[in-house]
Amino acid sequence: NGKGSGGGVRLPMFRKEVSVGSCSRRVYSNGHAYHINSISLNSDCEHFVSADDLRINLWNLGVSNTSFNVVDIKPDNMEELTEVITASACHPSHCNHFLWSNSRGSVKLADMRCKALCDDHAKVYEEEDDPSRRSFFSEIISSIADIKFSSDGRYILSRDYMCLKLWDVNMERQPLRTIYVHEQLRSSFCDLYENDSIFDKFQCAFSGDNQRLITGSYHNYFHVYDRNGKTDTCVEATKAPKKKVGVLPKKPFSRGGKKEVPEMDLDKKIMHCSWHPTQPLVAVGGLNTVFLYGAEPGSGASSPGP
């Protein structure tokens, strides 16, 4: 009873480590014949769309064995195939609208109220290539890797291999901003093609207030741009990151002009990124590591940094 010892009985403490796991709640099968490249939840929170190279399906969250085909670009003869679907995204507030992009550099807005099969788009956002800059690699680098709606549905963000483009939903003719992410690699297309790096797919995202844009690059860099296209905050995703702030180039580098190209490790790349819907907090993925970055305490900044 502890009498005469000056204290009570001391019991050993056992600390249990908390582990996070996942379990399958429902499997949505038999909807795709090719690899799925994107999934997007509908604004009604009852449906979602999934896309592969040739089809986009609409699913009900409560029905796992049946889906509705809303886009189908598979030709009768596969030799006539000229494009594939690369991404899809639902509108943040209009449950009948969704975006999809293709390997030819087009972003298409579809309206499910018009007809059941949305192969005929309502709007198409596409910028014509400059004929003087066309090359063997033009079609490869123009393929859209990712598309996003802004939270208010007013803007569209698209990312191809070289550029980040900001579109106004009401203006199809040309983007509001074209941001050249790693234009210094343009002279190295042959090397990038030989090692397959030119086929890398980089994601993009809006900030919660839609004032900033984020996307990844090589050498474990990710870039945060203001929506007006004035500044570029470049951060290297490491345990001790360094931040660089620069001014965006207004035009791509010319072919004839000589420009010093800094060394970039092509094996280190930030291909995945996501911005918190309400906080200045971003998550980026490099190799097998996820990095979280937020605004410095007391800085009042809305852009994440080290």
C-alpha cells in the first residue's frame, strides 16, 4: 500500500503510437478499359466523373456497378485516333458543367443539360501555335497535363509541359496569362525526348482566394505566381528550403538567342501539388516525400514559403 515508503504505487506508462491506415469502402469497377487519369467530385456531392484516354464516365457515389458515359472519343478505327483525353474537372458550383482537356492542347467545357453524350463541347479554349516556333516537339509539349477551375468558377487554369495558362471562362480566344515555367529547357528538347522527361505531367492549382497559382518543375522546384503575372516565388522542396522571388518573362526565349541554362536535376521533380482551400498552406510531392509549406508566422502573407 506504499506506507512507510513515502509514496504510492507507480505504474508503468504505455504509449501507443497512432498509425493512419486506409480501407476500401466501395469499388467502382467495369467503367474503364484504359488507365484512369483523373477523378473529380461533382458540386452536388452525389456524383463524380472519372476519365481515361478515350472516355469520361459519370458515377453516382451510391452505385458502384453502373456509370453513364458522357464523353466518348473512341473512333471506329483506332488508326484514325488523333487525340486522347488527358484530364477532367467538375465545376465548383454548377453540377451540369465540367471541363476536359486533350493531347492537342485544347480545353473543352461541356454542359450535360444539352445532351447525354457531351462529345460536342459548349466552349473550347485553345490558342493557336506560332508557326515560326513549330517543331517536331510542338504536339508533345502542347498536351494538357492538368486543368483546374477557380473556386468561384470564373477562371480556368491549364498546365502543359512548358506553360501555365490562365483562362477567363467567358473568353475562349486567348488566355489572360501565359506563364513560362521552365522556358530555359526549350533548347534541350532532344535530350528530354531521349530520356522521356518531355512526357512528364505536372499538376497545377489555385490558392483558396484565387489570387495565386502553383505548379511544379524540375530540381525539386515549385513556383507560386500571382494571378496578375507579375511575380514568381520559386521554392526548392527540401528540409531547409530557399526561396527566390523573380519577375516573370513576358515572352518565351528565342531560338537564336543564347541564354545561360542553369543545371537542373531532371530526376528531382515536383509533379503533384495541392493548395489548402482556406489557408496559405500547400502540399507538394517530390519522389517519395510530401512537403507542406505555409506562410511565415506573423508575416501576413497569403503566399506559402519556407
